[in-house]
Amino acid sequence: MHVIVITNRKGGTAKTTVAVNLAAELAARQLRVLLIDLDSQGHCAVGLGVRVEGASRTVHHLFRDPSARLADVIQETTVSNLSIAPADTLFNHGQGEGNDLRLKQAMADADLALRFDIVIIDTPPSLDALLMNALHAGTRVMVPYVPHHLSFEGVRQLVRVLFPIMTGPNRALKVLGFLPTMASDSFRLHRSVNAAAAGDFGADRLLPAIRNDIKLSEAMGAGRPIRQFAPSSRGAQDFAGLADEVLRRLEMPQPSAAVG
Ligand SMILES: Nc1ncnc2c1ncn2[C@@H]1O[C@H](COP(=O)(O)OP(=O)(O)OP(=O)(O)O)[C@@H](O)[C@H]1O
Ligand SMILES: [Mg+2]
């Protein structure tokens, strides 16, 4: 079971948009996907039109009740093959302090590995215990960033947090890639920023960009993944391309996507 952590310390870099739409795209390829929303903004459930019934049915419940099981907070979504462990929008992020391994423990459930092929974890834009829990539970990290020249500092800060974890408590964690999001169509700008990113992170670590597309915002507002909301949009095309590349990097077979 691969566990992909979507993270960037900076807010608004499309982490949630990527988590929801990549999850839906992989689910359409017959992979069984679990989306875990660690961000108490709760936007993953919104983006999938999922209603959350009570604090005890959220992933954050794990941090309040040491005996709570992840399986008990997982709900199905209207997207087939896609389940969610939604966030508690009233969770105070300080409550997670003290145990960086809680999520990892909860995920060590044998049933979970039988139920899902891929887990995607959306994280809050902060460097707190919830992010640490995600990084200790993950096997891959994906960093969406908005490609302009000022955006790299946040990514560099994240890399400084990642490195000690990857070389210490979680040696299974690898970088899946850096993902340019809301990328401009301006070829020159795109090229110059990409060259800078390739210099910083290594060209082979860059993932194919998600371009700017207002339809991605509209889809989120409508509570549907882009592949259902606007299947022929640029956003839908870009997420299909991203899913191809992710499966290639994970060395997983690539079944073709179901329609709808
Ligand atoms: N490719 C895109 N084109 C246009 N708008 C986008 C794109 N990706 C994301 N957005 C919009 O940008 C805003 C921020 O996206 P999102 O909420 O996914 O970022 P985030 O990193 O999860 O934010 P936060 O740090 O608050 O969790 C949203 O309004 C979203 O609809
Ligand atoms: Mg978010």
C-alpha cells in the first residue's frame, strides 16, 4: 500500500485540489483509494460532496481517543473506489501534539492494507504535529507549489523538515515529486521557472504541471472531482496526465480510466 502525503508549508498551493482530483483519477483506474484529510479546514469532504456526521466519524478523532480505529471513521464517497477519512472542522490543531506516530499506528491495521491500494493524505499548511504524523505514516511525499520565483523558499523550508525524517524515523519515505500548480500558459515564464525548479530539486523530480483552470475551483465548489464535473477541461486532462506519471513512478500497472 502506497501512502502519498501531499504537503507544502505554504497555504493555497493547491494541496487539497491535488489530493481530491488525483484520488478521483486513480480511483477511476480501478485502484482502491483512501483519502485522509488531516486539515481541519475540511475541504476534501467539501470537494467530494461528502457530509460529515459527528466528530467521532473523523480522522481527528484518532488524536482524541487513543483506542479509536481508522476503519471506523472511513466513509464511502459517490466516486466508486474512493473512500474518505474526513476532517473534524472543530479540531484544534494543538490537540495533536505529543505523538507523531498516532496516524502510523492507526494505519498499521492489516484490514486497511487489504482494502486499499493507495492512501492519499492531505495536510494543513502548517508545520505542526498533524503534518509530522503524515510524514511518519507516508511512503511518498508530493509537494504542489505555485511556480513563480518567490515560491521556492517555502519548499526549501519543507525539504529541511523532510530530510531528517527520511534519514531517521521514516526511511520508507521518498520524494514522489514537486508539482507545479496553477501554472501559467505563458511559455517563457513557465520555462524560466521550471529551469529554476529543476536546478533546485533536480529535473527528474518535477512532475507534469497542473495548469491554471477556473473549472478546478468550480468543481470544488460543486463538490465533484474535475473528471466528472468538466471531463474535457484542461484541469481534467492535466490530472489524467499526473495520474499516469504517478503510477509510472510508483511502478504500478496502468489500467485505463473508466468514463464518468
Ligand atoms: N490549477 C488551478 N487553477 C485555478 N485555480 C486553482 C487551481 N488549483 C487550485 N486552485 C484554486 O486555488 C485555491 C487554493 O487551492 P487549494 O485549496 O487546493 O490549496 P491548498 O494548498 O489546499 O490550500 P490550504 O493551504 O489553505 O489548505 C482554491 O480556490 C482552488 O480552487
Ligand atoms: Mg488545503
